[in-house]
Amino acid sequence: MSGAQAAGRELQQVTFDQVFVSPQKCAQATAKLVLAPNPTAPTMQIAEQLHEMDFGDWERSI
């Protein structure tokens, strides 16, 4: 079982009003795994504004 599937099991009783996900396919696949066990999960909405940011050298030093 993946971490996303485990999270989905833990969140299966949570009522989500909306679900926004980035346009990245990996983010969408993860969100599907998290939402799969939730019978009341709304349809995911792709939000183009959600994307990874590159902080250059500062990010790589962490």
C-alpha cells in the first residue's frame, strides 16, 4: 500500500467541499489514490496556478 492509499483510508470519512490539484500528472494520480476510498469525494479540479517553483541554489542546499 502506498502512502497516498494509506492517507486515503485515514481520510475516507472526511467531507471535502472541493479538491484542487496541480496540472502535474503525478499530483493528479496521488490525489486519485487519496480520494478513491471516500464515497463523498467531489471531482478534482485542476488549478493551473498550482505548480512547482524552483528556488535555485537556496532550494538545493536544504
